[in-house]
Amino acid sequence: MIVARVMMIHQLITHRVFKIVQIHGDVNNIPWDTKIIKDSAEICSIEFKGRSVRSPFEITRTISLKAEDSFLEINQNVTNYAEEDLDIVWLEHIAIGGSFLSEKCTLSLPNCTVLSHPEDVDKSSKLKPNFSGEWPMVDLKDGSKSDFRKIPGKSDRSLDMAYFTELEEGWYVVKNNELGISWGVEFPNDLFKYVWYWRNFGGGYGYPWYGRCYNAGLEPCTGWHNGGVEQAEKNGSAYFVKAGETVSAYIKAGVVLDYDEEKRKNWHKSVKSSGYELLLVSQFTLHAVLKGNRPDFSDAKRPEEAEQMFNELVQLSRNTLSPEKVQTGVFGANMDVS
């Protein structure tokens, strides 16, 4: 039940903000054309397509869930069908709450800068307005500091808005340490340069919350400030889309059953960032099927085609790292690797 709630929130509330009157634009309310792409025991994949009514943008989203995974894969395209270039703010409105969120939860992020909203967003706001500093400590109005790694309980009775930017990598994880379950999101941080942190921890009195709301919005976004595109243009964070251009994003979001902070840090270090070397060895037996008790390799590429593909991979790797850091064996030969 906890898993279903969190995953449904991501699917149903995700939307984008365009330059129109309301902060959330009209895309969060448009009807979607749907098409089942794949429906098997191995993978379920559905395409959603819709067009904004008030702006010339079409949105296509394909959501896939594989049998062996506990996370959704979300491929998205936003196309500008106008005959003029336009600024947008693209927001993934992911909200976490229900029986998953509690004061037993912690938030993990890569190194980043934390910004608070320029002014109070509610009479119950506690963050010092216009703060800017390194993750995770943030100044409060009363002179104390808040550790953003800790999720406050509903008894905190606060409603605030903050933003994470200059993230070293595009991901975050919320872990319920009592339940041993984590919710994680990965996103392209070259597109989504900010993560909005909507902190409604029992605050927000009057319409529409009346003090009843308890959730955390952790929303990858192309810009910052909830004043829409006009405000994003003023602060320089609006995203520019040329006429006819399509902007794409690949996002992973789902449940992590065995999240460990140190493992997560190590997994997100690349060969390049760690200064490692790379050994590339061709292996034709990877592409085989069993016919009776014997492997059959007839579907594999012919040696001359495979060697060309392998050499292209070697050259790409050497261009990315450096020639001396990429070693290979002899294609098609018997080799001992030590």
C-alpha cells in the first residue's frame, strides 16, 4: 500500500508549468491520449500524449515498468509547435506523503546549493527568506539552523519553499528508516537544474490546506521561483525552446528496498570521475541461444561487422577517457585476462 501510494502520486500529479495565468498552467488538467506499447510478463509500457490548450506545446510520455524492477522508467518529449521561440518552465511535480512520510524519514542528495524562497510563502514559514548556502544546513528566521537531511514531523506546523541547485548529480532519495523503504528519483540535471522542495509539514492554515497537509514535494525543474515563466525570465532560469524543437528527458522513479548511502555514492561515481582504467574485451558468446544442449551463435554479427563495432566502442572510450586509460585484447583471439 505504501509503495502504491507513492508511485501513483508521481504518475498523477506530474505536470509542467507554462507561461499562462495559473502557476501550474493547464497541462496538469488536459486529457491524455493513451496507448499500450507493451503488455507482457516482462514489461508493461504505456504512452501518454496531450497538447496544452493555451500554449503550443505537445507532451509525450512513455511510462514503463519491468518485472524485475521496483522503479518506473519515464521517457518524455516536449515539442514546441509554435513558429516562434518560447521560454518555458518544466516542472516534475512529485509529491511524497501518505503513510510513507514521517519524522523517521531522511533526505539524501548530492552536494548542492540550497536556496530559500525570497519571501515567506505562509504565515507559518520558518526558513529565513532569501537564504543561499551549502547543503544540508539552512538558516531559520529565529537564528537557528535546520538540517535538511531530516524530515520534520507534522507537529512542526510549517509551510516553506526551498530550492536545490548546482547539484553534482541528478538524484535524490527519501528513506523511511523505520520501514526500511526508500523512494528514489534520478533525472538529467543538465536539463533540470533545480529541485523544488515544497515543505508542507502541517502548516498552511486557511484555504486550501487548513493545517491538514503533510507532504514533501521534491520536484525536478528547469527554473526556480513559483512565479511562473515571467519570474523565471527575471531571475534568468527560464528554459529556451526554439520553434519546432523537441526537448527530451529520461527519469527513473521508484522504490529502493535496500538503499545504503555509501553504496549509492559509490554507484554514482563514474570510471572517468574516479580516474579508473578500462579493459575492453570482445565476447561473442554473450549473444547465443540454446538449441538442445548446445549454444547457437547464428544470430551474432559476422566477425568483420562485429570487429568494426568493437573498434568504434574502443575509439569512443579513448576519446572520452584518454588513450592510455583504455586497453584491449586481440579481437577474436583466445586470451588470458589477469
